[in-house]
Amino acid sequence: MVFSMRLNSEEARLAREYAAVHGISLGAAFKRALFEKIEDEYDLRVAEDAYQEFAAEPITFSQEDAWQEIFKD
């Protein structure tokens, strides 16, 4: 897939400098930024869902109890 975007001169300079500092192409820099953003938003969603699940049923276990449950067999 190929796409284009318009950047003002300051945005373009910053993007080129970021890519140069990391030794990657401009395309790789944008790809990295996109997928890091997707991953961050996914992680946030998973954390929010886990918190809601915990808030609905706030059961906790000690570390000792957790290990016993994991290795009970």
C-alpha cells in the first residue's frame, strides 16, 4: 500500500530528523509511529477492560495463593 501526506516544513524537518537519528527511512519512521500508536491504544483498551472487570468483582489473591493456584497439580 502506498499513501502520501502533506506536512508543513517544520513537520517534515522533524520527521526527517527523527528518521535520521534512528537510522531508518522516513517511511519506516512513519510505519513505526503508526504501529506503536495502535499498540498503545490496544494496551490501554485491554487495561481499561481489565480494570472494569476487577471493579465489578474486586477479588484479590496474595502472591503465595496465586503461586499455589498456578502449581496446584
